[in-house]
Amino acid sequence: MVEDTRATSRAVKLRSVSDAPRLRPLGQPHVVTVHTDKFGEPEFVSLPDKPARHVEIIRECWRIDEEWWRQPISREYRTVVLDDGGNITLYHDLLKGLWYVQRV
């Protein structure tokens, strides 16, 4: 009889759950201060730890209304170009009345 050494040579060292790297969500939204014009469109955005920037162009707008059967979500998204050339994605949570930056 011949011993099968494949199982021992390829053995995987198991780690406990506490040794596993912590997962963190990517692109978590952050509350921002947005000053809007009389039509509710963003004019100025204050990002965390940065001075307020003027919104030069609103490139894209869309709205999401979903999960009405569980926890309702109603948001208006805007991809904007700031006066420093930065592109960000904002959304206005219509249920909470807060503005968030989704992606910088």
C-alpha cells in the first residue's frame, strides 16, 4: 500500500474568525452640506474637511425609489463637476432631507 502525501502537502492552515481580516464597505456615503438654488439644484458643496466648492456643471441626474415593501428609499442623484475640476456623485435623501457624497 502506498501513502497518499498530497493531502498533507496541500493542507490548509485554518484560521479563527477573529484572525480574519476585517471587511469594510467601499464607497460609503458621507453627509455633506449642500446649498441649493431656488429650484433645489446644488450650487455649493462642503465636503468633509475641505472648503466649500462651487458646482460648475451638473453632468447627470437620476432618481431611485425602491424597497417600498421593507425600508423605503427615495433619492435624487447628481454627478457634478466642481470649480476645482473634481467630479463627485451626490445624492439627496428625500426621506431624511440630507445630502450625501457617494463617490469622490
